[in-house]
Amino acid sequence: MKKGRYPLNSEKKTEKNIVWHHATVTRERRETLNKHRSVILWFTGLSSAGKSTLAHAVEEQLHQKNCRTFVFDGDNVRHGLCKDLGFSAEDRHENIRRIGEMSKLIIEAGVIALTAFISPFRKDRDQIRHLVSQDDFIEIYCRCSLAVCEQRDPKGLYQRARAGEIKEFTGITSPYEEPENPELVIDTEQPLTECVDRIMRYLYERGVLRLST
Amino acid sequence: MKKGRYPLNSEKKTEKNIVWHHATVTRERRETLNKHRSVILWFTGLSSAGKSTLAHAVEEQLHQKNCRTFVFDGDNVRHGLCKDLGFSAEDRHENIRRIGEMSKLIIEAGVIALTAFISPFRKDRDQIRHLVSQDDFIEIYCRCSLAVCEQRDPKGLYQRARAGEIKEFTGITSPYEEPENPELVIDTEQPLTECVDRIMRYLYERGVLRLST
């Protein structure tokens, strides 16, 4: 880059006297503008435990408080960014890895990321936790008995899994590893409003949201 | 999901009388909150043409006008979401595909995405254009002569490419396909402030930003 042609404050010279650019808009400046912190709310739990419903309901509350939010779920990830991936162990792992990396970028953008994936393996969830700062990752275990999940079964997936039509179905033929130290355990057999309130209170307590928000 | 347990406005019943959730926070609501539209500003051009410098400088201006922004560049993508990818033709294509999909999610989140990648192939850029709505994609060709790019060469890449140390280097041993109908052509041999002003004016003209912003 020609010396002196790009008069931006953010530039600095390197040892070779070469002008180089830097990002001046940081996560901190974005959080100040937004008046809230950005974090990952990682919802995990069995299929039909209510992860996506709960994530969207929390998002609605956050939006009404002028927070910047985005929900990642199967609908917007599996058909796009991860459409090249199948359901093998390797592909599932890569799927979660990409969601983690994307969430990391989203919080860098100042946005609260809400992710709704079964994410049954502790190792995968811990990998995301360590990808970001300790303060940035809030693991929310949506606890719901298998019996209730099977009773809900809106897409008939449990029925198909029981019939042997779906292989390696979490809770039936593949394990769900419960979180050991999640930031929140939400009993999603309770009414939705109670679940949402619990999470919102936690976000205030933790300083993600301010009481003035 | 148990009927009647989740009393959320966003739910609706399907033909099977099953309660199902929907996202209630839409891109439109986010754009209203942000007071600007979200778009992809896709900067393309030779290595050292100034794409990243320009993208960050535009982002600074946008942030000062309270816009929500994020810059994707090699620094935050190649080490994260795309760290499994190399530089083969296939991997480069996949790299651009993922950046496109991620940009699509970012604009859904109401954020202005600025991407700074050589993206030398028309086919790849057009693929991103067609991934989103016509209004969402603004291709910005950072036009700079190869001679000036080689003279800048802050990372010594052209030198290494000329020495045969880097294979398939755009402009030297691999083609750069100029955009045929980009929304903007910016002569990045001009001072940075002029380049930034030109883009900002365009964003007002196009209604991405409002004059009251």
C-alpha cells in the first residue's frame, strides 16, 4: 500500500514501513451501541424438549427490550451453511463446529446468539465453550423426560426411530449426554412463560442485560 | 408438544393439531429497530487492492451513524469457520460458498455484512448474488492496477508468487475475472476518504441508509 495515501487513524506502520489496516469497530463499541452484552445462549436437550420454541420465545422478549438477537436452528443452518453435511458422526461433529464458529462471529458482531440444537455430546458442547471466553457461553439444558418428548413428537421422529427407520436417534439408539455444569437447567415440562422468565432473570443477574434496558 | 401448554402468540396448530413454534422476530423487525436496511457489501479485487482497508473504513463510518455492521475477511474466517479448507479450486469454492451463507444469516440478523475477499471468479460471486434477494447484494469492485498492487504488496505475496513460491496466485498465475455489472466500481488508487464517501453516498441513494440517520 502506498505510504501516506490512506490517511486512516486505524492504520499503523509495521517494521517495514508498510501501511496496514486494522478494524476500528470492535465488539466493545458494538456492545456500547446496543446497550447490552453479546453472549451465546446454547440450548441443548432431546428432540422435542422445546429448545427451538424456548429460544424463539426468549428472543421475542429480548427484541422487545431492543436487544440484537439471532436464533440458529436446523431450519436456517442445515439448508444453508451446513447443507453439504449428512448425519454421520463426523458430519454431526463438523455441523456443531461450524455452528460454534458462526456463533463466535455473531457475538463479535454484538448480537446475542441463541442456538437450538440437540448437541448430545458433552465433548462438542465443551469445544464451543472453550472456543469463546468463559463469560460468553451460557449452556441451557432443556430438561424434559423422554416420555414427554415422545408424547409431543410433532414431526413423528420418535415414532420413526422406534420403528427403526431412523438410525442413531438421540435418546433411542444414540446417547444424550446430560450437561454436568450447565449455567441453567430449565424444566421444559413447565409452562413456556415460566421457562422464559427464568432465563430473562438470569440474563439480568449475569449483567448481559442492564436493569435500565 | 403438549397441546395448550405453550401459550405463545407465535404458535399455530398444524393439520395434525400439533402445536408448532415460529420465529416472531423477523428481519423486518430488526431493520426497524436498527433504523437501516441490512445488505451485503461484497468487496472484490486483486490482492492489495485495498478491499479490507476500504471495508473497515466504511464500517467505521457506518458505526458512527449507529449502524450494525460486521466485516468478514481472511483473518476471522480462514482461522475459524473455514479452517478445514485449503487453497485447492474446490476448497476455494467452498470457502466462498460458506462466506455467502454466513453473510445471508448476518443480513437476516439485521446487520450490514461487509466481505473482503479476492473472490476472483464471476461464477462464485454470482452464486452469492443469487443466494439472496436482488436488493441485498451490492458488489463493489475495488479496481486497482496490478502494477500498483505489486508495488504495495504489504505481505510480500506478489514477490513470492513471482518467485514461484505461491501457486495459482490471482493476477500472476491465476485469473481475476472482473465484475461485468457491479453495483459500484471504486478506483482504489484514489485516496481512501474519496472511496469511502462514494460508497456512503451510494448507500443513501439506494435507501440502505436514511437521510435522517
